[in-house]
Amino acid sequence: MSEAPEEVPPAGPGHTVADTGRLAAFSDAVFAIVITLLVLELRVPDFHEGELAGSILEETPAFFAFVVSFVYIGVLWLNHHAVLRLVRGTTLGLNWINLGILFGVVVIPFPTAVLASALDDGNADDLRVAVVMYSVAAALMSAPWLLFFAYLRRHPTVLGSHVGRDEVRRQEARPITGLVLYGLTGLLGWIVNPMLGLAGIVVMIIYHGLTSEGVRAGLFRGGRGGRRG
């Protein structure tokens, strides 16, 4: 028999607060499905006898795109896990914003497949389009995260007792950085060189991975000033 949901005190007039358990479970399931779907783009190549090694090497673009997106989705999951630690419960508004985050997640396999195809084809124009598409998808992914933190700042009663408004404001800088820099990365890939744009995407993924617990708790501050877990 399943346990009854944990009761969470109301956040205020017009805001019914529920336990984050169902939201976290549903989100984890979506992340797990999407990160698994990425492997479907990998395939056993056609090869002649004695040429398997060479044929596998020809699939390197697909392997590269898979690794980039696997790490990216993993970083998004880490960020999602960290942000849920800020709240004591969820509301209808937060649930809708969370669906926006998950929408951005489920879209990722498509630009991944396009990127792998463009890398394999080797055409600079096609690769430029693929890099811009991936950058746009990543930039748009930042928008619901920004809404999430804005919602928390406007509804502090949803925050956990260990979290203050100042911490939420600091966290807002991360999706703003993602929105701006992913957009600039797309422009760099389109105007200058698509490989530079692709390198920018990788750098941004690393940045969000290193700061998944917030900039103050990230590598750039040596782990000082983080939240007490």
C-alpha cells in the first residue's frame, strides 16, 4: 500500500502547496527516457569483411553528438535535482513551469540527430545550421529555469526554511547567462565558424555542470558558501 503524500503547509492565499515527490518522480522518469532515447541514434555500421574498425570510426560524429547530449541532459538533471532542494513544496504554477523545463529536455534528441548528421556530412553550411539549431534549443531551455527562479523570488513562502531570497537572486544569474551565451554561441557558429560555435556549446555545458549547486557552491568559488544539505 502506497504511503499518503506528505502534507505541506499552505504557501499563502490562492496557493495550494503539495509535496514535491510526484513532481520529482515524473521529472526523473522523463529525464531517464530522454537520455535513453539518445542511444537510438547510434547504430551498427554497414561494413565489408575486415573493415569493421574503419566503419566504426566513420560513426565518430554520431558518438560525439551522443556524448555531448548525454552529458548535457545529465547536467540538466543535476540542476533540476539541486533546484528542488530549494523548495519545501510545489504549486500549480511551479508544476507548469516544470513542464516547460521538461519540454526543453524532450526536444534535445532532435538537434542531437541533426548535429550528428551534419558532422558526418562534413558540409560547412549544414553544420552551421545544426550548431545554430542546437544553440537555440539550449538557449530556449534557459527560459523556464529563469521563470522558475522568478516564481520562487515572488513567492518566498514556497522556499525551504534554509533558503533566502538572496540565494534565489544569485541562482537567477545562471539561466540568464545560459540564455545570453547560448544565443551568442549560435551567432558565433553562424557568422564565424560552426566548430567554434560547437566548442562554445561544450564550454557552456561544462559551466552549468560545475555550477549545478549554484555559482557560490561551484568550482569557481572552491565550494565555499554553498547550502547546507
